[in-house]
Amino acid sequence: MNIIRNTYNFFRNLGIKFKMGLGFLFLIIVVWIFCLPESLFEDDTSTVVSSSDGALLGARIAMDGQWRFPELDSVPFRFKQCVLLFEDEYFYQHPGFNPISIGKAIKHNLTKATRRGGSTITQQVIRLSRKNKSRTYWEKGIELFLATRLEFRHSKDEILRLYASHTPYGGNVVGLETASWRYFGIPAHELSWGQSASLAVLPNAPSLIFPGRNDHALKNKRNRLLRKLRTKNIIDQDTYELAVLEPLPQKPIPLPNIASHLVERAQKEHPGKHVKTSVDRDLQLQANQIAKQHYHRLKSNAIHNLAILVLDVETRKVLAYVGNSPASEEHGNHVDIITKNRSTGSTLKPFLFSALLHEGQLLPNSLVTDVPTVINGYHPKNFNKKHVGAVPASRALSRSLNVPAVRLLRQFGLQKFYNKLQKMRMESIHKPASHYGLALILGGAESSLWDITKTYASTASTLNYFVNHSSTYRTNEFTEPTYLLQKELDFGKDQFEPPALNAGSIYHTFKSLREVNRPEGDENWEFFDAAQPIAWKTGTSFGFKDAWAVGVTPKYAIGVWAGNADGEGRPGLVGISAAAPILFDVLATLPQSSWFMEPFDDLVTLEICTKSGHRASVFCDDTREEQMPENGIKSATCPYHHKVFLDAQESYQVNSACYPLEDMVEKSWFSLPPMIEYYYTASNPNYKTLPPYLTGCSGRQDELMQFIHPHLHEEILIPKDIGKSHKDVVFKLAHQQAESTVHWYLNETYLSSTSNFHELILPMEPGDYTLTVVDQEGNSLKQPVSVATASGN
């Protein structure tokens, strides 16, 4: 009976211990499963920026002050062979720890004065992730436990990649890729056998952690590894002999800094990432050199900053990015000019020109008015302070005349043009249209080189896509560019309506911009004539603070800005001399490009008046057929050709009231309004003015026109007003012909024009003036005007 009871108790006690053992084992398994964090390494990493071919453009140090590049995608073959042979020859066979190595290490440490480690690469990854805690046997046990779990969770290649990415190489250099650049100035995949062996042995010896010191010891360790590689037939004899002759790494060398401002931008937008950009490294280096050369040219005139941006028209990706010149810190060399808003100068004029063509309000060579102009107190002036009366619109654009641009903006509509710019996604022009006024077209708004260049690129792409894709457009053509290599932009869906401007208007705009583009009177321009075809525009802001040059070919868009980062203006800081030479130097580095293809499906054949550039009227005697934007059919016919009646000798104008009807000669005559004609004749010697009226065939001017207010010899009194020196004065005129148009001048300065009802309100200051009016027939009337301040009691 006792035997049975004892046997029962034995098995009952054994069951409890067995269950406890199972429970403890289960607990160990649970701990093992969850012992590793989701990510082993949470350290800050450096921002690394590379070009489209993988070359390093630059990098910025991690937040913790370490040069720690983002993790490698893979471990280079040479380094892999070296580190495995040196650190863990049986890496691909063990489960995370090597019992033989551990046993040898324990025996060595018990019998020798020096210490030896038996850690595998997997255990070293664990130790690195635990921030190199004290190397006790307890810690070794933890590392071994965690290493087996790491082996279960990751592949061998992934573990090796973690090791190469996080191994320290002395000072603040962490990771193979970082060490490769800091010690040899090349990417890790280009390391030679000798360089790979040096970096394989370097982390293993703390006393050698600073290359350049203890070179003899480091060289011995490297060469022993190379001999082992030779013995294992991993490398041949020739490779071995060459490898042992290679120099050792010395103190860390500076990292490349090829696109410093783009690197800074990438750090802000993608911190701690490896940013693979679309930048063409060769083009970037050439652009840097061009920037350096022109910086030295410009700084002699105290112009210290410039920026260059090159975009691929088709992909809208950045090919070159020079954010600033190599100026000193004192002159703001750290400022990324490409992203900063500056006065746009004349860079928006092509978009207005194209918008007018798009709506049929203008034809490319229609004569536009260039006379002294005042609009609500705004008095625009051409760069050379001169006027030509009338000029073909395309020439006004290519010569960047300001007065025609302002008048055309008023014709098109300020708000409508502002809305057009919004459709083109010029988001930096974000204030209401009324804030900018008509000065919008002359630099009254601000935008960045990034926005301006991308808008030119988008218009070029609009034209290219229409020609190459069955006469269709894309809904998202004016999308934001990118410098990210792998980012594909969404240009939207095909549609038949243009997103902002149609292909025909863009084509004729580019055709006009291909012509010589400079202010009137500038000499020595032949330098640019031999360049490959490009549509380009310059711009200069008020006060000579910003110089622009922007151009497009079917493949590339180039934007250049020059000036001072602090906004200081300088005489001579104009687009044509400061920025344009840079643009053409950049253009010369690009592959030769053809010209834009003609968008025939968006063009119509129109009969054009040769002299005026307008659609021919019945009175135009010299015409030609041209391909014009489709809406050109809506444009007005020539307003400058009239039927006139002359005497038999064609010396005088006559009419039936003063000359025999049978002797009259009927003739078509190209005649400009008097105000325009006055300036036009000076620059067009072949222009023929209308003959005068035959005596008795026209009335006296004072019979045609008469001032209603002020009366002759009447003194105009304006009241005293504290804080204001002027007062609005009303001028009124009566004209015999109800449909007349009258042009007003004050002291020979053009003010405005009135039709039918002739009344003008002007802000006047005390003084003596001469008021002149001229009607469309050339009849004029002058009157002195005296303005005085009323005396107050």
C-alpha cells in the first residue's frame, strides 16, 4: 500500500514540475518572440542628396551631430567578402552565434592578458542597437538571445546590411557609405579591394579608429586580411599585389557640395532621407562654373548674387539648380534665390501677348500704340524713354517696350489677365488684381525664379503636347515641377480645350521671342545671334534691383536671375546685360535642339494687311496670306487704311463741296491718328502723311472745336487743403462732329483720349500750363491755363 502511495505522489510531483517547466519554457518563448523592437535603429540620419546617375551632390549632418547616411540598399561585393572573412567567416552557417568562437574567446580571456571577442556579425548588430552597453557575460548572454531572434526575423543579407549601415568608423562617422565618402571620397560600391579591406578592419580595433594615426598597425591588419583573401582564392595574385600598395585612409575629407542650395532645400522637405534627384551632374557642374565666372564679372559692379534653374520641358524635372553665386556670407550666399519672390520685371509680357492672341484681340504683327501715356495717374515709360508711335506687337514684345504692354493690358482687362495667371498656377501672385494695377505687367508683382521658369516650361509643353498628341491638351499641364528622380508628375487627362493658352498663340509668342530681344538702342548684340534657337525674354525691375532672363526650347527651360540678395539696386543691373549672357552660356552646354513644330490644327489662313499687320480691310492694297491663331478671325480689320479723295494732281485732299466731283481722284491711304503719326514719322521715313486740304475745303480749327471750361484767360482757383498740394479740375470741350475722337495734351505731354463726350478731370497744382487738343483729322487747338491757390481768410 505504501509503495502505491509513494508512486502516486512521485508522479503527481513530477507533473507539477513538468507543468512549471512547460510554463517557464512558454514564457521564454514569448519573451523571445517579442524581445526585439519593431525597428532596431531609431537614430537620426543625415540628409543625402544624389544626382540622377547616383553621384553624391551633397549631404547635411544628422540632428545628433553624426555623419550617418541612411541605410544601404545592399552591401557591395568586395566589402562583403572582406568583412565576412575578417569578422564572421561562418556567418551564413550559424544561427546567430558561433559556439566554437565563443569557446575560443572564453579560453583566450581566461589565459591571456588581452581580451578577445567571439561575437558574430549578428551579435554585433544587436550590440550596436543597444548602444554598446558594458561587455559583461550577462550582456553577452542577452546579445546571444536577441541575436537568435534577429536571425529568425531577418535574412542574412538584411543583417549584413544593418551591420554595414550602423558600424562606427571613428569620430562622428557612422556606416559604410559615410565612411567611404569621408575617407576615400567615393561611393561604397566603387571601393577597391584595398579600400574595402581597410574599412573592414577599422571598426575592430579601437586604437585605430582614427585613420591617420597608427598607420603601421592599421596597414598590417589590412594586409593580413588581403593575404587571407588571396589564400582563399577570393582575389588573384595581381589584385593582391596592387591592393597592398594602396594608400591607407587618412583624416576625413569634405563631402561633395555640388548643389548646396538644393541640398538645403531637400533637408527641409525630406529630412534624414536619401533624396535621389533628377539633377544632371555634368550639367550641374557646368552651371556651377558658369555661375562662378559671371559672379566675378558682376561683382565689379557690386552685383553679388545670381541663380540658375534648368528644367526638362517634357517631364518638368530639375536638371540643374544653382541657388546662389559663390559670394561671401556677408552678401547672403546662403539664400536660395530660386525660391524667393522678386519683382517680375517684364517676364510676364509674353503671357499677355499670348492671351491677346488666344482671344483674337490681336494678331502677332498688328500695330500697337507707343505714345506718351497716362492712365489714372500712372505714367509708364519705355526703357529708353523714347516712343515710336506705332510698332508691330511682336516687335514690341521682343524689344520689351513698356508703354504698349500697359496699353494692351488695359485693352485685355487687368482682372481677366490676373485670372489667366491663376489658371497658369502662378501662385506667388496671390494678392487681388487691384493691388497690382496695370504695373502688374512691368514688375508690379513678385514671383520666384522657380515659378517663372516652370510657367515658361509649361507653355512650351502645352505646344509640344498639342502637336504630338492628336491636337489635344492636358488638364494639369501647369503642374508643379519636381527635383525627385522617381516622382512621376500627374499632367491630367486629355481634353480639347487648352488649360490656359492655345497652341497657336503660344507658337506665335515663341516665334516673336526668338527674335533679338533687347531694349531699343542697345548695341553690340551680335554675340547672341549665333546661339541655337530659343524663345527668350529678359526683365528688369524698377530701381535696377532684379535682372531676369528666361528661355525655352522644345526640350529645356532655363531661368536666370541676377541682383543682390538684400535688394540693393545697381546701375547696369538689367536683364539684357546681367542675366542674358548667363542664359546663353547655359544654353551652349545643352544638346542642340530643333525649333518648335507648327501647330497647323490650331492655325487658320488669314489675309493680312502688310503695313498694319491687322486683318486686311477692303481698303488695304498690299496684303499677304499668313497662318494665324485660330481666333485671329475675330480680330478687327485694319483701322489705318482709308479711302481719301484728292485733287487731280494728288496734292491736296478735297471734297465735293469745294472741288468738281468728276476731277477727284479716289485713293486708299495708310494714315495713322495724329498723335501716333507724330512719333511714327520720326522712325519711319517712308511713311507718307495725308496731303493737306485744298484751300477752302476745310474749316478753321476754332470753328470745329471750342473749350467750354476753362474759358480763355480764366484763372482756375483751387482751395487750400491741408496735406494736399493739388485739386481735381474739370476740362470740357465741344466738337462740331458728334463722332469725333480728341487727344488731350498738357504742356505737350499726352494725357488721354475722349470720344463723343469730351470731358477730362485732372489733378492740378498751381502753375501756368498749355492745354492742347488734337482730333482724329489732325485739327488742333491750344489754350493757356493758369491755376492758382485761393487765398483764405
